Amino acid sequence: MKSPVVVVAITLTAAILVAASLLIVVGTRKSPGTSTLNAPALQQSFKHAHLV
């Protein structure tokens, strides 16, 4: 039987690999010409109300 440290290390490594592959798949499914690396968080136009 493996020690708990080895089991946790293997499980954590597998989880990191799965998460990284999902991020890569989601990042490559964006429409062409858009980059997810340097994109602003929100690209909305705001209407500012000026109080008089």
C-alpha cells in the first residue's frame, strides 16, 4: 500500500493536468483573432451620468 503522501501527490498532479488541459481547450475554442491573454476584463461602454 502506498503512503498517503504519494497518493495525494499523484492525485494533485492529475488534477492540475486536467485543469490545465481544460483551460487550453477553452482558450483555443474562442473565435479567431481574439486573445484571452491581454484582453480587458470588461469591454463595455459605460454611460456616465453627470450630477449638476
